[in-house]
Amino acid sequence: MIWNFLKDEQGQDLIEYTLLLAFVALASAALFIAAGGSVSGIWNVASSRLATAATSAS
């Protein structure tokens, strides 16, 4: 009975897919964190240009 339990590979695919999903989630989180500074910089530039345009239009 113990030998059959050790040889049984049911669930191996589930573990592999879970590890793959965890890797994709961590990689995505790292990319979003790294891109956060860029998005903030773009937002600040766009905001200041819109404020300048609004002031010029008035």
C-alpha cells in the first residue's frame, strides 16, 4: 500500500500548473511595480501640459 502511494503520480500536473501560475503572477507583479514609476511620470507630464494649455486658453 505504501509503495503504491509513493509511485502514484496523480496530482503532479496540478502542482506543476500551480507553480507555473505562481511564477506568472510574481513576474506580472514585478512588471507592474516597475512600470508604476513610469506611469506616474507620464501622468505628471500630461497633467502639467494640460494645466498649461488650460491657462493659455483662458
